[in-house]
Amino acid sequence: MDSAVRADEILIVSGVVSNKSEKLYGVPDLIVSLKDNQGVEISSQKFTPPAPLLDAGEEADFSVQVRNVPAGVDKISVEFNNTGN
């Protein structure tokens, strides 16, 4: 994640997904987690990845719009959905 910018009632989260392996990689969905100041997750939303596949060394920029941002958000993280759901 490179940035998280609030625009009215939307949080725009942007960054880059990189394939640092030497093989073709299937990119899982992205999970944006919103946490309070103690690191407790308040909310999370799942997003489609910026590219379904990345070849070795490739990168893809992403920018997602998180809606319905609850009060009390202090920390934001982006992770891969590795559960396959």
C-alpha cells in the first residue's frame, strides 16, 4: 500500500502488487482491513486484484474505493485473501 486518502465518505487506497518470484503467479483478491488504534479490526472489505496473473518480476498498480468507513479507524492494511474464498 502506498497511500490511503479520504475523499468525502470514501477512502481511496492505492498501491502496487509485485510478483517477486521467478514463476507466473495467480493474484488473490485484496483485503483492505480497517483497524482501531489498538490494532483491532473494525471492518474489512474484499476487492478484485488489479490483474489475475503476474509473470515473474511484473507489477500491477491498484486503487480501490472503500465505502462505509466506520468511525475510529486509525490503521489501514492491505493483504491477500489466501483462504481461496
